[in-house]
Amino acid sequence: MEFKRKFGRRKESKPQKGLFLVILLVIVIFLWFKTDAILDYFF
């Protein structure tokens, strides 16, 4: 019961910050894999 309550409270804290970090991570990974294509495009 206590664990469930803690988990619920924790989930409520800052969902937008977590979402922002996930999106940022996806962008970084995407850029990491597309670096060669981007460099070829510019140079």
C-alpha cells in the first residue's frame, strides 16, 4: 500500500520535465546516427 502511494506521488511530480528529457534524448540519438548525412549535406 505504501509503495503504491509513493509511486503515485512520484509519478505526479514533474511529468513534463521527464517528457522533455526523453524528447531531448531522442533528438541527440537521431543526430548521433545522422551525423554523416548532415556533414555530407553541409560540406
